[in-house]
Amino acid sequence: MANYRRKPWNGATYFITQVTCDHLPWLCRDIARLALREAITKVRRKRPFEIDAFVLLPNHFHALWTLPENDGDLSIRMRLLKSYVTRSIADKLDLETRKNLSREARRERNLWQRRFWEHRVRDEKEFAAYCDYIHINPVKHQLCQSPTDWPWSSVHRFIQQGIYSPDWGV
């Protein structure tokens, strides 16, 4: 069995992508958004981190998170987040997902892909590029015409703070 280990980088900023199991589009449902928000709040209480940018799409989310200077454990945060959401709403979503022996042996529910993708952000240029990628993503997936049309994105905060112009991405 593969041993997936991530090198901890205390205080690092990470670009994260987490996808739903089988790419099922349940994340933008009211119940899922609420559960995810509550899970993020709970995880941040136990294991603080800053949310620099975020977008929620029907079958995945992208985020930029900055960890505290004395902590580099991104994996525990993602594990807790997925666990909280799963325990909270798995029985209420009524999803038809594929069963497999590996998931059954581990007693895993089928809400999330087992692994997540992450990249440690190395400089301001990379940070800005990931912010742009996150905020244009709903347009890329043809979910809206303009990033500001998508309600579940930190693009609105970026505009409010003057980081982006009101017509950014149009």
C-alpha cells in the first residue's frame, strides 16, 4: 500500500483542491454549504488557519489556506473537515455512489475523493495566480458569465477590499 506523506511546512500557504466522490455535484446544495461552513468553523477552532481565497463549485472546491507559524499539518485539517461534513450530512444527501471493497474495508462513506491535491505557494506571484485561478473557476466551468455572478466565492471579498476591480474577470 502506498504511503502518502506530505512534508509539513510551518506557516505555509497552500492551494488546495478537494473533489467529491465520483464527481457528484452535491456541494452547492443548501445542506452541504451549511455543513461545510460549520465544519470549517469547527476545524479552525481546533486547528487554526486563514482562508485567503475560496470557491465552492458543485463537485469540488479550491482554496488558499495559510497555516500558523508553528504548524504545518494541512492533512489533519482536511481529514477533520471531510469527516465533519460526512458525519453531518451523508445520510441526508441520498447519493448513489459506487461501492468498492477498499472503501467498505475502511468503513468509508462515499462523499469525498479519498485524497486531495495541494501545492505549497512559494511567492507572491504564485499566490496572485492561484487567487485568479480560484475566482475565475466558475466561469471556466461555465457556471456563470462573470466571477461576480457566482455567489460562493471570495471574489466578492476581494472586490470589497479593493484587491480586484468590480469588473475583474469580465
